[in-house]
Amino acid sequence: MGTYYATRAILPQLIEKNCGDIINILSTNGLNGAATSSAYSASKFGVIGLTESLAQEVRRNNIRVTVLTPSTVATELAIKTNLIAENNEQKYMQLEDIAEFIVSQLKLHPRIYVKTASFLATNPF
């Protein structure tokens, strides 16, 4: 619900400006369900639906709405929950990788936008 409430709070200002970007960062679990994470996957699927619907609603206001779905990112949480092995984090996506993509998207000409993008580590094995 946080994504919905944050969007609802900022959307009137973007509509008034007649431009802007909303970038929702989710997980590849929003694209494919996993046996051990049904509730998590369901929440991500829901935000993808929200993002796609919102994009259609606000395109006429020059507002770009994007969903990013990265695979495992090397964070403290990923290490603590054993999603990635400690001392192996350099093989996984870094927060900086996602930030770099977001900055490049914001530099795109306003007439185009990225609807969705998935990120995977090249060789996390």
C-alpha cells in the first residue's frame, strides 16, 4: 500500500506541472511467482498492475511511469537472509547499478519512456 499512498501524495503536483517521472522498483518476483514467496510475489504483481494502469492514466499529462524489476541486489538484507553468500556480493547487482539506470532514464527526451526494465546479474554463480 505504500507505493499507492506515495503515488497518491505526489501525483497532483506532477499533474499540475504537466510532467514528471514515477519509477517503482520491485523485484523479478513480480514477474514470476516462486514457491517459497507467494505473498511477496503477489504484492509485487499488484504494484506492476498499479504501475501499468497509472502509466496509461497519466501519459496525457507527460508523466512517465516505469517499473524496474531487478533480481537479487547485494544489500545487507540479502546477505543476512542468505540470498547471497557473504564475500560473494560483487557478483551480484549493486545499488549503484540501479541508480545509474534511473539517472540515464531521467535524461531521456521527455517524448519517450521506459515502460518496464528487468535487471539480472550477469554471472552470480
